[in-house]
Amino acid sequence: MSTIDSTLTSFIDIKADSDFSIHNLPYGIFSVAKDSVRRAGVAISEHVLDLSVLETEGLLSLQGGPYFDQPTLNAFIDSGPDNWAHARTTIQTLLSSDNATLRDDAELQKKVLLKQADVTMHLPVQVPGFTDFYSSKEHATNVGTMFRDPNNALLPNWTEMPVGYNGRASTVIVSGMDIVRPSGQLKPNPDERPIFSACKRLDFELETAFIVGKGNRIGQPIAVDEAASHIFGMVLLNDWSARDIQKWEYVPLGPFNAKTFASQVSPWIVTMEALAPFSTACPAQEPKPLAYLNEKDSDSSFDIILSVELLPEEAETATVICKTNFKYMYWSMAQQLTHHTITGCKVEVGDMMGSGTISGPTPDSYGSMLEIAWNATKPVTLEGGATRSFIEDGDTVIMKGYSEKDGIRVGFGEVRGTVLPALDFNFNE
């Protein structure tokens, strides 16, 4: 755990509730309006600091660079922890209130500080592979209670290993993109053949994801006590899910088309260095994990406050329908990464690993509409009186997350997606 330097302040005006303080400095990829050139920046208050300009001006020089006049962050991430640390220190120094280099140079500020409202954000990394875990005990218990035996909600392997599946990297998308309602096979009547239809039970899953910062060689697992050094940072993740497609297809091999249409992430990667002061203990694990999953550091989770808001098309105000916390996760990111590689599986820089739905112990902390409305038996009442059991066309789902301690806030911004109607398939033409 690192400490927060509360004396560090910026010459930029930063509101107390801003996710993007000088203690954060998350990385993203942006382009200016009517400009297709993508490059790297960090978020600070309501601004984007253009790192490619800092490189050009000789104010940010990293070994093996330049790295930031590129359409993804992969090369910078791959350059290693020494460059990560040097970049962070340099950027903090340039933005600090007692450094004149940028503070007193109005022309330079015009070049490097852009309004977030004036830029377009893009997927921050090229994602070679996407894996989604299932690591919230509360979520797994809720789902098992609904669809199996309430007295044996967890399958026997769940408390022995981080369960997960390999998803589709090709449909990892950035916040702000619309979601087309998926269509596929549904089986509404158990005594009849399946039908082809638009999904009728579209859901969100409140998750985070970590970005692999250092890969491994095929055949060489990553040890659990070394796993943290292989993680660059985290994003928010909405793992959109078609529950009715999933119900019919998931036996015997698990999720497939119900999960392949969209996995939506926030545009800013919050680094593990920025999150370090907010580390906390994982929940007690019983039985004790096998030796290869047994961590020496008990503080391998993070106190990240998370929420979900639902905004219907016709509404003026969004309704907060979930408030939870990442610290409820049963399996840590280190355990997930180690288990993923224990057979010798190779992971690569930019790989994204979803946490699985993050649910807490109370109904208002459940991380999916499936749980919040308890499989459509307890519809949710929104501001204005509308109700929801699942997500409808025109609805916008907004997820937010931040950590806060001693008056210092480190946040993720948001991941936002609006649902469009399903495509009109006519198989008779």
C-alpha cells in the first residue's frame, strides 16, 4: 500500500468531487473533433493533457520512445514499469502548482490542455484477448438460488478456483457507443423447438476489468505473488448480456452469443499506482485456496465505490439502481491472472480481464438487472414512475466508479451505452 501525498496540488482548478485529480492521471486515447488522428492523453479535471505534444516539446522523454503519438497505449504499456513510473512522476510535476514550466506558459497550455468536452474518446488499447471471470460470491449465489437449488447455490468448483470464460476481444467497445439489441435463438416454451427472435431479456453486468501490462511465455505460469506486477491498470466494464439467449445456449459449454455482441469499457485506464492507496483485504476465503492461489499479501483488493444509473429515453433524470463496491469480490485480480495462466496459457499486453458481475450483500447492491428485479418477479420503479425488469430500447445504462480517502478522489469517469432496437431480419427475402 502506498500513501497519499496530500500536499500535492495542481495549478489547474480541480473540484473536490472530480474523478480526475492530480493523484489519478488515467491514460486514454483521444482525437480532436474533425481530426482522425488519435493520440494519448491523461485526464486532469475537465481537461485532457496531450502527451504527444509533451513528447514533441521534449518535456516527457521516456526510454525507447516516443510512445504517445499512437492510436493505442499498447507500446507505452509494453515499455515497462520504469517508464510507467517516470511518466507519472513527470506528468505530476508538470501539473503541480509549484512548477512554472506549464503553469506560467499560456501558449504551451493552449497546445497541451484540451477540454474533454471537445474531444472524442476511443478504445485505449488494442485488445488481443478478452476473458470474463465470475468472481462475486453474492452474484454467483443469487444466480444459483434463482435457477438451481437455493440450498446448493454455488457449484462445487466455485470456491476452489476463479471461474471464467474466454470472450470476444473483437466486440470490446468504448463508452458512448450505441448497443444494438441482439437477436438469436430463444426457447420460451420448454416443450417446443426454439425460435429466432430479438432478445427480450437484455441486461447489464456491473464489472471492472484489468489490463495486462506484462505478458508471459507460453508454458510459463505467472506466480500469484508476482501477478500484481503484470497488471497495468483498471477500467469500468459493462458486460452486456442477453439472458434469454444465454439460458438456452449455456448448457453444456457456457456463454456464447449471449455475451459476444458488446463488452463496453470506460475510456480512461486508472493505473494500479493511482489505486494503490485504496487497497484493502479480500473477503475471507473458505476453504483456503490451493497453494498456487494462496497470496501472501492479504490487501489485494481495492475499495472502489461503484454505481449503476438507468435513464429511459423519455426521462429527464436517471435513477440510481445499484450501489456496490469492488471490495466484495471473492477472488482477487492476482488470483484470476494466476489461475488463467496456471496451465501455461499465454497472456499479452493489452489483454483485458473482466471481474464478473460485482454484487454486494444487499438488494440495492446487486450488479445486474437479473438480480435487482429478481428474474422479473420484482420490477424496479424508476424516477417518473416507469418500471423495468430488463433493459428496454432507448434506455441508457451509466456506470460510475471511484475511490476516496482523506479527501483525495481517484475515479474512472463513466461507461455509458444506449440500447437501439434489434435489426429487422427478413429471412424470406
